[in-house]
Amino acid sequence: MQLLPNQLVELHVESGGGTEVYRTRVEDAYDDLLIVGVPIRQGTFVPLRLGTRLNVQFKMKSHLQEGRFTNGAIIEKRFRTNLPVLQLRLLGTWEKTQERNFLRVPVSFDVLFVTLEDGVESPPQSALMLDLSGGGFLVRSSHPFELGDEMRISFTLRENQITAEAILVRLVPTDSGVDYGFAFLDLPEQIRQVIIKFVFQRQLILADLARNNPG
């Protein structure tokens, strides 16, 4: 299997706090070498060290093959062209992996977000979050989002302030318009675990309410 330029990939890097996931783009690929852009987080290039071992993952959707694929790699070189890039050497073969399915629960609270376009942020805007999972969320907003739009969202889960970037992956038609389904981008694992814990606890509360108020 050969990746092509502009293919979006994720770099999964183990750290002391868990697995960090960075989203980037393939610049070139040949044999067992992969050239990718240095990932950016909150406007800053992520300082990945030479010799770091990681997993490369990407999604494929075609009539020939569909699913998520992963391969081990090591960072061999760093180049500075118009944008800095990394040379990765693949360590094995591409293997199809199981998609992660996150429990999703209904919520209803206000959030703040800014849209992200070519590194430029919009003024902060408010939206209503309708559901939440460790993989993403659904919001209702007057902003006219389009598929592929990116945002940075901020909200509070109990005592935890969450700030994360996300991309619009689905439109959900409603009687009054459209709601927007976002997937988290480059979400640190420790933040994902905070969200998952909240979702699990809320699911227990909702289950208790359903048992105590049948019908």
C-alpha cells in the first residue's frame, strides 16, 4: 500500500502522559520512506525528536478498500523547506485496525469556539453542545459551518476546563435547520480520558433516572 501526497495521517506518539495524537499531511512517499509535515498544535510546531518511534494511521474510503490502517515508523531526518518536514522510515507493513467507538451521551450546555482558517482565528462565538463523546461532539450554532471546517472549542466539565481543536465531519438535518458533528483533532490522551470519565458518569446518572422514572 502506498500513500499519496496530501493524504491526511495521524502520528501516534507514546509519552509519559499516554498517547499523543498529531494530525498532519503527507508531502511525499516512496518505498518505505514517508515525508510528512511537522505537526502544528495551537499555532506552534510540535518538537518531535529524531529517533522517536511512533505509529502512523490513516483512513481509507474507496470501492476497493475501506478502514483505518496503521504502521510503525521512526523519525529519521528533519528538513526545513517552505515548511519543516519529517522523514519517517516505515518499520513494517500496513495493517487494518479496529475503529475506536466512543460512548456518546446527550448534554446541554453552552460552549465558546473560534473558527480556524489558514491559521487565522475568528472572534469567539457561542454554541450549544448537544452530545459529547471521547471522539467528538454535536453542536447547534448560528454559524454556517461547512464540512471540513475546523474550530477550537472551550467548555467546562465539572472542575476541568477543556480546550480542543476539532473538524466538522457530519451535518445533521433537523426540523429547524442543521446541527454540526465534529471530531476532535490531536486531542491529548489525558484530556480524552477526562471526557470519557465524564461521559461514563453521566451515562450512569441517565440510566438511574430512566429506571426511577419509567415511561
